[in-house]
Amino acid sequence: MKLNTRLDKLTHKEIRKIVEKTIVYSEIKFGSNKRKKSCKAVVKLQTDNDFPKYGEYCPEKHTVFLFKNNCSNVKDVICTTLHEYTHSLQPIKSKYFKLLKTYGYEKHPMEIEANGNEKFYKEVWKLIK
């Protein structure tokens, strides 16, 4: 397996393992949500009619969802998990939408932080390969 290995070449179980190892790395590197503790992760297909997303964080369930049908390769899975895990540490319910109105998506401080944490994908890859 390589970073550019296409997801259609991997089993659901293999994708799940990548996500789990990325979550463990994230808990060590970034810490965990002090109120909600350990973050859960679910790998699934995006089936709604919404625009295609690689993943999302659900604060009500304290769960990262990774949509395997929208991710192309292993690197996408790792980066998306790092990104969404970052959101699990942020005050999404209380501040995300207020900041979205002020800054828009591209300049949103929480998105900037989450995008920035994607750079650690190479460190995660060292643990996986």
C-alpha cells in the first residue's frame, strides 16, 4: 500500500484501520476533547443529496465520518481524518456558524487550523506503512 493507492483497491476493513490509526495519532499529537473524551470514527458511503464531502465531524455524536466513496486514495483518507479530528477539538456548536458568517469558508479560522493539521499526513503514514 502507498499514499496514492486508490481506495477501490482496499477493503472496508483496511480503510477503517487507516482511520483508526490516524485517530490514535491525532489523540497523541493534538490531545482530546476534554469534555467529550475520545472521538469515534465511522467509515461509510455518502448517500445524501448534499454536495460531495470527504468527511464531516458531528458534534452531537462526537464522531468523525469519512465518506469513502468521495476519497480517491490513502492520502485523502489520512488528511480528511486529521482535518475532521481537528474539528472535534473546536467549539463547533457554539462558534462555527457565527465565524462562517463573518469569514466565509476559505478564511474561517477553524477551517484554516484543520487544513493546517493535514500537513501531518506524512507522520501518520510512517505509522501505517
